[in-house]
Amino acid sequence: MSVQREFDSWAESGKDRGMEKRHWHTAKHALARMPVEAGDRILDLGTGSGYALRALRETRDAGACVGLDGAPEMVRNAREYTDDGRIEYVSGDFHHLPFGADSFDHVWSMEAFYYAQRPIEVLEEIRRVLRSGGTFFCAVNFFEESEHTHGWQENISIEMKRWTREEYREAFRDAGLSVASQDTIADEEIEIPPEEAFPTDSWETREAMVDRYRTWGTLLTVGVAP
């Protein structure tokens, strides 16, 4: 199944709202770190329901924003959820961004980058559309060190790129982005039951759940355009 068909089906079934709720636990902390100033233009890759751009417009007075998603149904839903004329949603390919050079002050992506089939090309495109000094905030939960996310690949037909933290840094540098920072953001909002409650429907051991949410959580890599 293609990325478009997979996520069109997710949007049609309402899973985009579920993703928004789960991602927000750590996304809000990553978004708070973005050096967004009033009027800055922001691109959201894999925008889903559009929640990140709505938050940045409401809290940081961001300028004209664009949410791009490979699934037209995701774009349609995001438009319905958004009552803000300064946010535009478009359907497109991460590998061929439909924007001119130096178009954005910042690029954001949450839980979408690892679906890119040619990730270095995507990073080069991000570098192209960023102005000098602009930032790319890349947040992912599916990465090599987070062992308890590895099984996600079994539940989706699209190939997912499972990189290490070092591979993310190397790829950013190869594409011409300086790595300003990289760390993990723990999910402190998921409730972890006491030891005697395990195994649960989803977890064999409490240690596995702690590792997933508290030890690793979300990997955030920040790149800066020269």
C-alpha cells in the first residue's frame, strides 16, 4: 500500500485525531523550543490534523504557515479542523516540495519523517526551502534505540526508516544542515500501572513500558540551515 492510501484510510476512519492526542504529549514540549518569532513562516511536513500549526499560530503569532501531507484526506480534514486564514494545507511529496528556495523560517515534522523512502533527498529539499539560519525540528518516536517501537513496522505495509540517533545527525550534516541539538523527550503523561498489573493487553512487562515512554519517548533532532 502507498503512503497516500494508508493515511487516507487513517483520515477517513478518524485516526488523525487519535494521533494528535497521543503526539501532543511530547510535541508540545518540542514546539515550545522552536525559536519562532512573530510573523515567521513555518512548514509542517506530515501535518496530519494540522494541530502543530494551529498551536504555533495561537501561542507564538507565527506568520503564514503551510501544512503539507502526502494524503489528500488528511489535508481535507485539517482544513475542516482549522479556522485560521493564515494556515494553508496542501497535498504533496516530501521529496519534491512545491516551494521556492528560502521560503520558510522553520520546518517542523512530527512522526512523519521515517516514512520518506529517500530521506536524504527530503533533507536536501528542507535545506533548500529554509532561509539561512532557519531551523528544522524533526521529532520521531520510531528509532533504533527505542526498542519497543520496533514492532510498529509489522503493523503497517509502508517501509519505515529506523535510524539510530547518530544516523539522524549524519544525515542532517550530509544534507547541509548543522545539528544544533539532539535529545529525547520523555512522555510523562502516559500512565504506567504498578508492577502487579502486568502483563496488560499491550505490554508484557512494566520495564518495557517505562523504557518506551520514560526512557526514550520522542527523539528530537534540530538542524540549522547555513
